[in-house]
Amino acid sequence: MAVPELVAAWAAGWAVSRGTPPPAARAWGCVITVGLPEQSERRVVYAPEPDAVRAACAGPVPYAWLKAAEDPDRIGRLLPPGWVVDEEDTGHLMAVDLAPPVGPSPAPPGYSVSVGETDGVHRVRVTDATGGPAAKGQLAIVGDVAVVDRVVTEEAHRRRGLGRLVMRSLAERALAEGAFTGVLGATDEGRALYETLGWKRHAALTACAYRP
């Protein structure tokens, strides 16, 4: 898939995963109404050409955000006054061709894995021996694309292979649901894990915010 298609699938799956209204189509991409105090809406540019980025920044509202699959420096040069690049929230657009895992991958001793689905969101949760949260992740299916979201390992349980276990469990669920491609937006830390699992970085995923 080309980068604009990956971005479009990621935006649609993100909306399902986060329980927002479906993305509203625009000539340059889409707008997702988030409705949070710190993020009123998210504007996603599919192909970050200069005219598209400038159009996406038009008519800003307080706490509007923008996401574009392009390097922060280039996007920053295109932003009108009031818009800034948010380096902390900027990450990486990654994708993988899903394939059945080779061999079993049981949970480490003392941990349990559960998989469930609610309102189109498939969730994997790993708990410790006391039933407390250890790791989790979720995904939404858009056509034949699985959009992975909110993969987290609690600090006390890191470096035990739980992130890998969550990703493997999500991949198994995605394949069972008919998905062939996985897409996600990764942090720097997450990118390191995903690359060991065969995911490829396709572009920076730059975050911008309207802060007049």
C-alpha cells in the first residue's frame, strides 16, 4: 500500500479504536471529532503536499490537531501562524504484511492473556498472578487492514516479552478477522519493538497543534 492509503486506513481505524465519530472526508484527507479538552479535533492529511497542508490548517479551532506523514521540518515550514509542530507527539507510520506466527508463544509464567471485542475494537490484555494489569493493546479492522493502537506494558512488567506477546496476539486476531496488513503510529520506543517483529517504517508521522 502507498503511504496515503496507509494514512487513510490508520485514521479510520484510529477513530474506531478511540470511539469517536467516523472521519469526515475532506479534499486533503479527513477530520475526526475527538471532543477532548486538550484535542477538539484531529485533521489527518493523506498526501502532505503544500497546498493540502495549508488547506488542512485553514479555519482552525482551539485545540485542533493535525497529523501528516512527512518529516517535521518540512511540515513546520508549511504551517501558518498559530500552528506548531509538537515534537513529543510526533512518531512513525509503520506497517507490516501479516503472517501466521511460527510456533506457539505462551505467556511467561505467572501471566495470563485474554482477548475480547467490543464495538469493533479487539483488545488483548495481559494480567499478572494477582490479576493486575501488566500489558495491553487493541486494534480495529478497516477493510483488510488492522490498525493497532494503545500498546502499553506497565513499567513494573517490562523486559519480559509482554509487548511481543501482545503484538503476536493482536496479529492472530487480525488474521482471524480477515486482515492482511497491519498499520500503526509508533513512538520512538515502540518503533524499536515493532521493527524486531518485522514492521517497517514508511514515514514520519508528524503531529501539529493549533496554539494561537
